[in-house]
Amino acid sequence: MQRWCPPSACLVPQGGNACDFCDTCPAIRLYRCNNFELNGFPVFSNGSGVWATCRKCAEFIDEGRWSNLAERAFQKFVKHHSVPRINAISVRIQFADMVRLFAAHRKVAD
């Protein structure tokens, strides 16, 4: 089965005052992250960047609750975009992959 790929701009940090995971305003916390590829494309145009988060997503990150973060991002995305029902599982997997890669590449302060 071919994976449904939403516009990449919807899945990667876009700047502004919205959470890069769930698009909730305002973004209150920034997390530095090394670059990685998502759906075959680099997330940042250079070697690293930042992900902005809302209060709830920041709580999930700080507590290491990665599945909760992925599910929140997925649910908010589905609510705001036309995701065909038949593709919901593959989209959920893409969000899980995104969160897993973010967790692996996040720069933790020393």
C-alpha cells in the first residue's frame, strides 16, 4: 500500500507562533534539534533548527511521553486536514515516525 503523504509543510517546523507538532497557539517553548529526514526530505534547510511547542506538547516532551505527543499531533492534524479514512493508520504511523526521529535528534542541554 502506498503511504499517503500530506504536504510536507504541514509536518515540519514552520516558524510563527504555533506549535510545530499540533499547530496550537501560542508556542511557548523551543527545542533545539539536529536535522533529519522525514518522508525523504530534510526537516531543516541547514544542519539543525528548533521546534516550537505549545504547553501540552512541551509537557509530553519533558516527560518523555512520545506516544502521547504523536497521538496529539495526529489527532490535531486529522481535525484540520482532509485525511481519507482509509489512510488514517498510515498517517498515524508517519506522526509516530516524526516524533521518534525528533526524540532521537533532539539536542538536550548539558
